[in-house]
Amino acid sequence: MNRRLFLSSTAALLAHEVLRPTSSLAVNDASPKLKPMALGLLVSPFGAPEETIRRVHDLGFSNCFLSLDKYIGAFTPALAAQMRDLLDKYQVTATTVEVVGPPPLEWNFTRGPATIGLVPPATRSARMAALRQVSDFAKLLGVSQVQTHCGFIPENPADPLYPGTVTAIQEVARHCHANGQFFLMETGQETPTTMSRMIRDVNAPNLGVGLDTANLILYGKANPVDAVDILGPHIRSIHAKDGRWPTNPNELGQEVLIGQGLVNFREVFAKLRHIGYTGAVTIERETSGPQQIEDVRQEKIYLEKALAENNA
């Protein structure tokens, strides 16, 4: 699976007020302020940065989420200057950066637990190093959020892999905090309750959640509408993506065009508005080439309508 080719309302509100993270974090964010829930696009600019950023602008988006795995080991000040100039030139705001590598990465249920995120000990140090690199790079860009998949976090806190994962997330969060950034765990491989426990156990003021609406379904973990009740106070970014439950026990569910899957975006948006979410809503479509551009156009129209109805 190619991951990078381009969530009761009353209960959620109470949870938001009681559990709102309290942080004196001095956020390093020189970018223009976006409208709440502004639509954006996930892009991988490697190889054609100007063409990629220009496409974000030409498709009518004010912001983008930068997937930067192919730059691991090559995050230089010159690259940061080039990318920041392009963002300024096309009036696009970068909201978040992400790396999930280096490899191996297998997006399935058989090899995924041993290859994804900060849970597997064999690749943990390399992943932490990559996250520190992208955090430093994001500081040069003025981007205040760093995101990754932390992996198949054990549901059992007594699992031998759990303590090391807690420590790893603490260390990365500490590095991001020093750079004036939030560190976000992207939903997918773990249940929302497991992620909530990790947030409690890491106990870092800048640790948050990147809600991927489809991943919760693709991994068979939760309905994204219900996930907002559990994770709402900590959600700081959203990947708008649709999908269907896994029917093959070895493989993830199918990612599909927004509107053709099981995500109820109107309910997700309603709950997020109710708890005060003001971040971006980033379209992530895992097709490629001309088909991806056409898909993104359709998804943008769908989400604009859903957001407008929710805001009426």
C-alpha cells in the first residue's frame, strides 16, 4: 500500500473543557492565520517542489500538509529556504510536516506491527532521528506541528514494548517542544482509548493527535465520529479521507473517494466545531497522477458542502 502518493456532542464538550491541554508552549509559527477548518491538501514535494506547491494553489487550497519522507537525511537550510520561498510565492501555508520512515514499512496487519512507527525496537532509533531532523527543518519553515504514525501501540500497558514506546514519544515530544512545536500521533494502528492512555502516560504538554478519519476504519479500530469523543481535546490536525472496514484479516480496509466510504463527515465536523477545533482539514487521497487531481477536485466540493451545511 502506497501511503504517501499525494472524527455524545455534550460529552465531547465536557471532556474538552476538563481535559484541554494546558501548555505555555511558545509556538514557532510565522505563517498567516488560517480560517478555522480551512481545507488543505497533503502533498509530497520531493522532486518537483514548485510544481507541487503551485498545484495546491491552483486547486484552490490555502494550506498544505507536507509529507517529507523522501527528504530524510537531506533536510538542509537551503532546502528550507527554497520551500519557504515557494510557499510565500504561491500564498500557501504549511500547517504540519510528517515523516514515518525510514523503511521498512509494511502497511498491513501481518508485518505492520513489526515495521511501523516507534513501537518496533529495531527501527526506533532511526525513526526518532528522522523526527528530530524534520522538527528542526520545520522550525526553519516556521511550521509548528510535527506528525507521525507511532505504530501499533500495545493495548496492554504491561506489554514489554509499551515502556520503550512511551520513552521514545517523550523524547521526540521534548525535542519538538524545544523547537516551539506540537508533536502529533496520527490515528490508525491503535484504538482511540490506547492513544488516550499514551497521551496520559507520556504526559507532555505538546503531545497531540492527528485525526485521520479513514485510518480508524481501515485498521478496524473505531468509528471516527466516536473517536472524537475520546480524543477531541487533543486533536490538532485532520486528514480527511474515506474508507471501508477490512474484510481480509491480513490487509487494511479499502481507501475510497470521499463520500463513497463509511466516514460521516458531517457528524465529525459537527463534533469538532462543538469542542472548538480551529485547525485545518487536509485532504489525503491515495491515488496518483491525473486521477488523483480529479479525485481531489471532487473531494474538495464534497467537503466544502459538508462544512457549509455544518456551519449553517
